[in-house]
Amino acid sequence: MSIIRFSREHLVRLTPKVVLPFVLACAAVTMTSAQQAKFKSVHPPGSTYTTTLSINNSASMAVGAFVDSSNSVMNGFAFDGAKYRVIHYPGSINFTIATGVNKLNVVVGVYVGSDTLNHGFLLKGKTFRRYDAEQGLGTALSGINDLGNLIGNVGYNGDVRGFLDIGGTITQFDAASDSLATYPQAINNSNQIVGMYIDSAFNAHCFFRDSDGSTQKIDYPGSNTTSCLGINDFGVISGFYQDHLDNAHGFVGTLGDLKTTVLPVASGINNGGTYVGYYVGQDGVTYGFVRKPGQ
């Protein structure tokens, strides 16, 4: 696989609804199997493709997305360690992803509506609530913290900005001055945000946004591209990078001290150090996982 670079045409196609599958696919192509490690595999019954995207601080729930073998529809799921719950936004057009979950088990995500636009959603118990950061534009919710603050991206035809919603006040932002598209991925309880952005040369980078609104670029040392996907309250970040051979590796660590993980993509991490992600098995199928500290 080549380094992640884009043309303007690619960005036009990179609407909010496809950001997460895009990020996952970019890494998955480079992996053939997970290295030997102890972890719990996550794979809803009947799934042909599973990605685990987030886990809450109590470790009572992990969420993600899977493709149903019976109809090829992508649905979200919630996993409590024993049972799976399918998440399908009512009336969505074959596409629902659960992207984040907090300690109250409030789930956020994105779905495609009958209007062909993508919309964010919140799910509390059995009740869905649609969420749009700006009317007439596509919205994807990608994270929620324990205070109920939200992050995501909003835009149309490749013109995509990140946003932060604190108590209903929405602030849109760009990750860098040369950002063509900004995709926040996770938020902690200090309202620190990590994600990825596409620069003016159409390359992908990780970014960290502090609670004061300042941002900085993060590139894993020696990498071709870096994507930050999770952050906990101790400032520990998770994600993946591609090395000079374009192979994907997961990482976990703090700013300036990122460490490669045994498993290839770390898409979310909680305060206990448990992280989730996905890998491609020897059978060529993509599986999610949960890995606890010490495993």
C-alpha cells in the first residue's frame, strides 16, 4: 500500500460518513495478521468485518461497527464483555457506526439518512436522538466524554471542519493553518481532543488540541503518516502509524513518548489503560479486540 496522500477529488469523496471506515481501511490493507498477544476478540455473530472504536472508563461497554453477512449492511454495536447489541439508527440507509461511549453508556455515532446526508446520533438506553452541528451539512459525531461534551466533524464535498460541543455551544475549528479537512476522533474529560487532518499537500497527520484551543501536529518518529484515535484523562493517546515500508503499527503513549503496541491499531483507550482496536486474522477477516493492561 502507498503512503496516505490525497488529491482534491479524494477529499470531495471523503465525506464525514466515510471518515472512520477510511481510516480503518488504510491501516487494514497493510496488515495480514495480528502478532501473538493476549486479548479478547470482538466479533458480533454473523459479522464479516468488525472494528472496535471506543471503550468507556468503567470498561463496561465497548462500541464499534460491523458488516452483517445477511445483508452487507454496516451497523454499529455495543459490547458489554459478554453480549452484543446491534445499533441501527431507525430509517438509516444501510450505514450506522457507533464511534464513542461514556461512563453513563451514552453512545454516539453517525448514520446516513434518507436525505443521503450523514447525521450524528446519540443513543441513551433505547432512545435515539439525531444530532446536526449545522443544518444542510453532513455531521459525524466521533466522541463523547463523561461530562456529555461532544466532538465530530461537519462539512460537505471535502470541505470538512472539526467541532467541539460543550453544553450546546458549538465551536468549529481547523487542526492546522494548512488543514484541508479536520477529523476529531476522541475527547477526554479535560476537553483535550485528538484526531487526524489532511494538509495542503494532501498528507495525513495526527493532531492534539488542548482545552485552551491550541493545536499541535503529531507524527510518530520515522512514520509516513500518523492517526490519533483515542485519548484518556491522563493524556495517554492511542492510534496507528505507517512506517517507511507502509506497514501499519498501533501506538499508545503520551506526547513525546509514543510506544508501538503489539497489536496493529489502537483506536480507543480508557483511564484504566485498556485499549481497543482491530486486526486482520490469518483467515483474512477483520476482527475487533479489547486488550487489558498487562496482557
